[in-house]
Amino acid sequence: MIKLMKGNEALAEAAIRAGADAYFGYPITPQSEVLEYLAREAKQRTGMVVLQAESEVASINMVYGAAGTGKKFGLPLQVLE
């Protein structure tokens, strides 16, 4: 099935299909759509942990923790459209 998606949605969908175990993000424009998409879709389709951090620093500290346990995780990225 072909589905038209925005760049951020495609990035989030790729994280789901790649089997990411977690995504830690801080909702700031323009990457807020990634966090919103994952919160909506990943919870229904996978066991992915999707957390909204209180700051960028908190988000990267969560990434360090996930990496230390060997989990696959998503990192907030900026997709320019």
C-alpha cells in the first residue's frame, strides 16, 4: 500500500519498522510531529517506549541509558521539509 507522508512521519514510521525499542524526544518545532506520530502509532503496533522529556538534556541522558543497555532507540532529529 502506498501512503503519502510528511518527512517527519516517514522518519517515525522507519523507526517503527526498524524495530526501535524506545524514542525519547523533546517536543520542539519542527520535530514535534515525530513524537506525536510515535505516541499514536507505536503504542498500538509495538511495545516501543515513547517518552516526552522535560528538556533536550534530559532526552540525551535517556538516550545514554538506553544505549548502555543495548536497546535500539530513536533520537530526536530535525527533518527539513
